[in-house]
Amino acid sequence: MRTSVPLYHHLKSTLMSHIEEGKWAPGELIPSESELADEFHVSRTTVRQAVGDLVSSGYLVRQQGKGTFVAKRSATMASSPLYGFAEELRMHRRDVRVNVRSIKMIPCPMAVADRLGIRTEPVIHVSRTAHSGNTCMFHESSYLVPPVQLSSEELSRSSELFDHIYGFLERHGVKIGLARQTVTAELATEEDTHVLNVPSGEAVLVIRRVTQDITGTPVEFSEVRYPGPEYDYQINLYRQER
């Protein structure tokens, strides 16, 4: 199995390197769409997609009537370090064992494809649970855009590859950049009562996360469901001087 990577993803990676390596300094005007198209021998549509993604990711800023500039990135950002879900539990000194329930290639569901910015092409679907003692800490359903270097033989070789999903992606050349997630409370589904061992109708915490690589390209969507009493979310807040 080999997956084709859209041309604009390659261009995004190149433009990102220009920013990271300082070829384009913060606040500098980057070349126009037509200039970039000529330089990289691609269409202006491809340039527009690549630049648009970098604008959405906060690496570039458009100014009406002036052009597109390298963003001046703040030294202080209101964000938290990015960890995998099992990784986060282990950091809190929980003895967590991960059970990979299934790994398979499936056509990407439409709702997930929208979040990943792809069509309904094949993705890796991984279903996992994490346990601490006799307690199920979470049930996770993940959809991964297959890394270019991944072969069918490796995918079916060992479920241990997916004990740490970010580690799996990173071993295959994917450089994890950032993630955006939402946390909601929902009533337990029939599957929740069976997998999480919670009463029907009890509240569960649901985290939905889209993880991107360093170019801002989505590489994974995951939905993780926690028994309410087992999830404790803490965030540090600070008040800026006025």
C-alpha cells in the first residue's frame, strides 16, 4: 500500500522549511502567487492551497492590498504541550495498559474526511482501550492518514505499533505539529455501557481531536470517550496586566 500525497502538501512543506530555516524572516513579504508558481513549476491553484493552509495554521498572514507576510510569532502562547491520550495518563503516574481492539483500512467516513480535509479515501482505523487496574480509562477511535512510507505488510505485522499512535506516526516520518480539540459531555451510548462499564444514561466525557503535522496538514482524527469520574482536566490560567 502506498498513498499519493497531493502536490500542494509538498509545496507547503517546502514553504514551511523557508520559514523555519529563516529564509523568510518574521514580518517579511513572501513572493506573490505567480512568482511562487513560476519558481516551483506548479499551478497558481496549488500555490493558493499551500499558502492558504499556512495562513490557517498561523505561519503566514494576509494583508489586504499588500500581500502575504511571515507571521510574527509570539514568544508566549496560550497552549499546552501535546501528548497522546495514553501518554498523558502515564505522565500522571497511572499504570496504563493499552489494548488494540482492531486495526483496519477503511474508506474514510464523510464526517471524518471533512475534518481531515480529504475525500473518502482509505484511512487507518484504530480502535483502542486503556485500562488502569480493572478500570477502563478510555475508549479511543482514531482515523490516520496513512504515512507515505507505510507498507501493507507492516500495517498487519503487529498491533504493538499502535500502543503509541503519535510514536507510530513519527517513526514513519510524520512530524507532529499541533492539535485542536473539543471536550464535551454526552450521555453514555450502548457501546459505552459495554466498553467503559458505565450505567446507561450516565455522562461520559468525549474529546474530539484533529492532529496536524508541522505544515498544518491534518494527519489524524480521534474521538476518545472517558467515564466521567475517571477524567480530571486541569488547566492553569493567568491574568494579563491591563
